Amino acid sequence: MRLNKSSAILFLVCFFAGSCATSNPALIAAMDQEAARVRQKDQSYAAGDSSDHKALAAGQWTKYSVSNEKGQIVSFVTTRLLEVDERLRTTEVEMQSKDIHSVSEFVMDPGEEGDFKDIEILRAVTKEKGQEAHELSEIELAIGGAFWKNILKSVQPEHFVSQGKEEVRVPAGTFLGADKVDSSLDVTGKKIHGSAWIHPAVPLSGAVKTVNDHGKSELVDFGFDAKSTMAQF
């Protein structure tokens, strides 16, 4: 089963979800409309062995809703893998909440699997809805890269315990025989207890759903035809 950097980041997104403020009326309205469109798909995915998980490949994408502890959807996170070569990956991440709607494109060297300290962001371009794109300077990359590396390095898995297989229903469909893993993470000294359901049909992290003390994330949709949206954003 794949429980890696991507899964840990999903736990972090869920952890920070409850801190979002609500100050921009246009973004609030757009977010409410997006949340209202979320529907349960009548699609079922058969159980499979964790070794069947698809290798990372250009075109893979996932979209998750993130809810706070009250069950309210507070953001959507869409990740698109645009390019993969022997060492580098180009990834686009779209974030939509009541505070911001942005898309960012990263060229990164992910380092060795599971070794947070090796992540290197070589290029980053970010754009908020309706505004000009901004490419981060070398100084901004160094500061931002150091910040995220420190955050990721601060995530100390205390335990991952397999709880067998379960059927999971999320907006993207019904996933049979998903691997359930209970976990405990130490994030900058704060304990986060949660569970993740992983299924080989889902690309990238493989996560169907994550739940922790502060909220949850659920798979809304996924596919294998990702293209950059930066120019049209």
C-alpha cells in the first residue's frame, strides 16, 4: 500500500482546514457553489492488492474535498501530475477555499521516497484567479522551500497500523476492499490521530479518504488526462 509524502500532506491539509477565515464574498459564493455540486457517483471499484497501485505517470490527477470537524467543506485540493522523468516531477496544485482560489505549478526533485529532507523545489509559479502569474525568485524559492521542508521534516510518524480492508463510499464512488490504516503523527509537537483508506484504483497518493481529529478529506474525482490549467486560470 502507498502511504507516503502525499498521504502525509493530505493529513496536514485536513489538520489546517479548520483555521480558514471567511472574508471574501466572491470567493465564499464560488466555494459554496462548488460544494453544492459535489454528488455521490454511481461508480464502483473492485478490491485489489496494494501491489496493483499504478506507478506515477504524467496525466494522473486527483481532487479532494476537505471538511472541518463540523463536517463543513472548507476547501478543495486538485493535484495534477504534468510531467515525470527519471528524477524531476512537474506538478500543478489548485487550491479553492473561501479565502483563496489559486493554482501553483512546481518543478521538484522529490528525493528518496519517505525522506522529507531530500525534497527540492527547483521552480514554482503561482497564480490567483483572474490575476497575473508570479514566478518565485531564487530567494523566494529558498525561503519557501526551507519553510516546507521544515514542516515536512516535523511530521514524525509514530505508528501506522493496518486495520484490514473496508468498503468506502466517497463522492468519487464506492471503493471495495480499501486498505484502512490508523496512524498517529507528531506535527511540530502536536499529536494528530487519524485513519486513511487506500485503494489501488486511485492514482498519486492512493488515498480515498482521510480522517483525523480536525476534519476529513474525501476523493471527489480522479483521472489520467491532466493538463495544465495555468494559462486559462
